[in-house]
Amino acid sequence: MAIPKFYLEGRSDRETNIPIILRYSFHGMRLEYYTGVRVDEKQYIPKYWKTQKNPIKSTAPKAENLNEQLNIISSHVHGAENAAKAAGIPLSVEYFREYLNQKLKEKPKDDHKITLLQYFDQFIAEMKNGINQKTGHKLSPANSEKYSAVKNMLIAFGKFRGASVDFQDVDKNLYDELINYMITEKKYALNTYGRHIKFIKTVLHKATRDGLNTNIKYQNAFVGVTEPSDNAYLTETELESIYKYDFSAKPKLDRVRDVFLIGCWTGLRFSDYTNIRKEHVNGDRIKLVTQKTKQQVIIPLHPTVKSILEKYDYQLPPAISNQKFNDYLQDVCEAAEINETYAKNITRAGIREVISGEKYKFITSHTARRTFATNAYRRKISPFLIMSITGHKTEAEFLKYLKITGEERAQMFEEMAKW
């Protein structure tokens, strides 16, 4: 299937407010269609499709809104072609033009109108059987669970405000009202409500592309927010203390300790390091395809990992729920005296606060991955090599995992500079 492309109208007498035209070539024919979008010449990215970027520069006024309109038109072109194939209709310029006019210029009928919450159900149902378009693999069940949690929050919000939320309600006022609800009533941390907004916006984007939502005020009004997570990691000395502690009298803690340490020395996610099997070990390497990204990673076999795998004859104990694992893990770390005072900064209920306590209370299954990345970096291993094992796509995402203090960075710099 060809790629719909957007071009500036070929006028030589103007550099501003130029119409953007859709061009789509098929079966030796070419469709040209006025999109209704106009931009200045300097705001357009020539041959944008080669870089997989949007046609309009992000610095342009209302760039996100305009690019979304063009993406919607592009999706309708593919929808037209798929509909024609299914119905046995021959493709023609007239067919495409009529289809696009129907989708883009006719007002949607209110008959059997679907609500935002109903569309959430549809979105979640599709996600349960969905395929990641980048990898070709099925989406993780965790994705649908996250969106279900957002939908439940919206239902509770509707009850709180005395009216459910629908497509036509979504604007800056609703955004402010919703944020205030999540902060003051739900007591969400900043990253939690920021993630909820991001998920809501994703659903609204798809509903707009599907032609079920015509209110695009959300594109500028709904802004996801984040702050750096201030989470703990374990030093190699602390890992050694955990490894040497005798848990033989407490088999549950013994098993959780062993599995957790495998995560700390492999950098894998919880869903992967709890499921390592003999077939994943090839000599002094672990080779497996990760569950989330479906990418193969090759990891050097650390002596601690090798010792633990041999202890279980390369058949780790059956995985338990993440929640139970975290409960037992804190018991493990408390017993191993990982109890120095630890302080974590977090924005909750709109207030920046410091949460402090013994360090073991801040350790979770995901600490393993953060521990691996930080300790490898402390050993002066290049981020590129660490990322090849953790699977991070960008250095910006990877750097979020590093928990190096300012003092530690200065010391590392001093050692490498050899002043």
C-alpha cells in the first residue's frame, strides 16, 4: 500500500498561508485533494516521509493540531482502499474523493452515537487482541489494564462532578477540573495523573481518526506532565550483603532473593528475569527475546547469576504476582540490613514533599533493572553498551534509570580526568 504524501500547493507567488495538498498514487493514477490545512512555506518539512516525521514543523503555530488533521486524512485514505477491497469496488480518483468528502466534510449523524466511555470499552477490547504495528507482536495484557484503570477513574470523576464526560465536554476547563480532581480527591502523584492524561489523549486521538470525535480542543488543552522519578537503586556492596544472607529457614524469601538478584545482574524486566530457563543460557551468555519489546538481548552471564541458576538446575521457581514479590522483597532487604535512611522527592496532591525512611521500604522488583544500569554506569561502561542489554531505544530514556548523585558524578569525572 502506497504512502499518502502532503505537498505545498505549487504557487511561486507566495510564501505564507499556502494550502497543503494530499497526493496519493495508485494503479497508475494519482489523487490530488485539498486538505483545508494551510501553513507558511518555512513551516513545511520537504520530503518529511523519508524521516518519518510529520509534515509541519513542531515550532509552527498549532503544529500538533494541524499534523493530527493530516494524519486523520492519511488514515482515511487507507480506510478507503481497505473498504474498496472488501466490497470489490474498483479504485478511482472519484472514489477516493467521494470517500474523503464523506468522512471529512459531512457532519456525523447522531444515530447510535457512541459515547467517550463506550469508546473506551471498544478501545480496550481492541487492545486485548491488538498487534503492535512496529513489532508485529501481540500487545501485552498490561496495556489494556492500564487503560481500564483510566476509564474507571473517568467514571469516578463523572460521579464526583455529577455528569459523565463525553467527547463534546473535552476542553481546557474540563482539563483543569480533571487535574484538580486527580490531585485533591485521588491524591495522585504528578507522574500518575500525567500518565492518565497521556492515555486519555491517545484514546481521543484514535476516536478522532475513526471519525467518532469532532471536538479537537483536547489537542492543545490536554497536556501530559512528568517529573524525574526519584527511585532507589542498590550498590554492589548491598547486593553482596543480600546474596550472602542465609534465608534457608525462610524458603519464600530465599527464592525471592535469588530471582531478584538475577534481575540486578541482567538488567531485564520483571516479566523476563522471573522466566529465565535453561534454553536461554548458551555458554557464558543469556539469550532471550523480551516479552515487552520482542527483541533479542544477549547478556554476559554474571557469576552470581550462574550460581543461582545452577542452584535451581536452571529451572527458576514459579513466578508469583508482582505485588507479593515486592512484599517479600522488602522483607529480604530488611533482613539484609538495607536500612540506611533514604529520602524520595515526589509531587503528590499538588505539593512537593519528601518521603523518607529505611531504604528497604523503597525497593521493588523494578529496582533490579535500575540497579543494573546504574552499577554498570558506575563501572564506566559506556551507555551505548548498557543500552544494548537494557533495550532502551534512546539515551534520554536510559538516563532516567541512572541514579547517580551529584557527588558521585563529580568523583567519576575526577577519576577519568586524572587531575
